[in-house]
Amino acid sequence: MKIYKWGILAPGKMSGKFTAGLKMLGNAGLYAVGSRDAARAENFAVQHGFMKFYGSYEELARDPDVDVIYIASPHSYHYEHTMLCLRNKKAVLCEKAFSLNSGEVEEMIYESKKQNTFLMEALWPPFQPFYQKAREILASGRMGKPLHLNGYFSFIPPFEAEDRKFNISLGGGSLLDIGIYPVIDALTYFGIPDEVKASAAFGPTGSEESISIIFRYNDGRMATLYSSFRTNVGIGCDILCEKGNVIASRGRDMNQRVTLRLHSGEQDEFVFSPPAMGYHWEAEEVMKCLDEGRTESSVVPLSFSLDLIRILDQVREEAGIVFPGRDRVNEE
């Protein structure tokens, strides 16, 4: 069994959660950490058991012994850091949102193919048991035809103007941080919409803090999606069907639940509590693909990531969300 040497680009809270998943896998080696701050890289390496640390991202990407790099920098840096790693022939697992716009994602995918190097967006939902269970139930026909989807994710973080959630120069706003999850729900369960409508509320930094989205489908289905840093509704996806409802939800601790409520009065429930918050499955998929010589995943194919970012571009255009200096929505 090949042991893959992992590098972490941008140590922080998310990287710590992901590293906990890596530690569950026998073929994942904790090798190197890269940060713009050498002391921060060293602290993370010591705390989590990595062999090396670097005071720049370039040094990490150029280390010939690194096999794969997990990128957890703010959204606005994903394009730059992914391109750096790909050009150094490093397999890449990059956090969502893949980048700020579809033009950048297209270039990332092109570079991956040019370098013949693995690339995957670190999308958490497709690997999770509650997601797979909901898909299984819908495919079985038990609930009849799905008619409407209601997806939501909101919580109230402390306001800090320079925090990535509110700093527009970092891709701040609820849409790319948490609103992406309801959009993934709709694309997964209903597919690409035929029409997109959206409206947003903006905060003092100019970033969007709440957004409501409607997807319409030509066959009559609809999806209503919502994300916000102003309310605390939780995380969930309600799929309303002919014979009842499928309610897929999770807590901030990632505990997962799928509840079936049929119009007949019958109810059923499935509860899941994956270890390491389920992040290890993403890393496992990356290494499985590398073992098989593949440059993309069949669980999170690059085509899905491209569909996702193109829909997010449409949502931003509808809602008037602009990232100054980085906006390529309909640039042609």
C-alpha cells in the first residue's frame, strides 16, 4: 500500500478538522505544512504531528516529496494556490467554493488536464451517509415523484469586518461560505435548473449576509434555497414528494439524520454519526483515484464543480453580488 505524503496549505481551523480525518487513514502520511507565517506553520505541524513546515506556500508546492496538497485558504486565493500546486505537479484537494467564478474554475480544470494532475473540489456532502441514504430513498420510488426542495443553512457568527465571512475581498458573504450547501442539495437531487432567481441583503462591509434563491424547472419542480449570517435556522434540506417528505438534516457537529414522513402516517428515521466528522472520506477518495491513476473523482467530478460554480455565477448576477477586481460573470 502506497503511503501518500500530504501537505496542508493554509493551516487553520478547517485544516485541523481535515487532519483529524487524515489520521484515520493508514495510507495518509502527515508530511508538511505551508503558511505565509513560519511560526504558524510550525505550531500546526507540532500540534498535529507533521514532519515538516514551511514559511511560504511556494516552498510547500516545490517540495519534491509532497504527493497531494489540501488547500484551505480563503475563497479568493483558491485559484492562485491551486494553480501553484498543479504547476508543481501536486495532486490537489481544494476546499469549496472552488474559486470565485467559473472563468477561474475553467482555468484550474484546464491546468489539471494540461499537467495530467489530479484535482478535486473538497465537497463534503456527496460522501456522507445521510446524503447517500436520501438519494437511495428517492431513487427507490417509495416517496413518489419529488416536487419541491427547500434547502437552508444559517447561523449568526460574531461580526468582524476583516473575517473571511464578511470581507468581500476574500470572497466574503453567506453564499460561497454556507449557501453553497443548499445549492449543492438542489443540483444533487433535482439537477441543473432552467431558471434562477435570487435576492440578497448586504451588510456594512458590502458583502452579502443573507440570500434567497429560487430554482425553477420546466417540468414544474421548484427549489427554494436560503443562507444567512443574520438568522439561526440551522442546516437542512426538505424534499417534498408525492407520497410524503424526505427531511435530511445535520448539526454543526455533523451528526446526520434522514426522516421520512409519508402522507399515510408512516414514519421512518435514519441517524448517522460518522467519525472525524466525515472528512476522511474525501481524502480516501483522493488516494483511491491516485492509486488507480485517475486525475479526477467520479464522486465529485470536475463537471459537477463546473456546473456548481456556473450556477453560483448566475445567482450572484441575479442578486447583485460583485467581487471587485475578480468578477468574470458574463465577461464575454
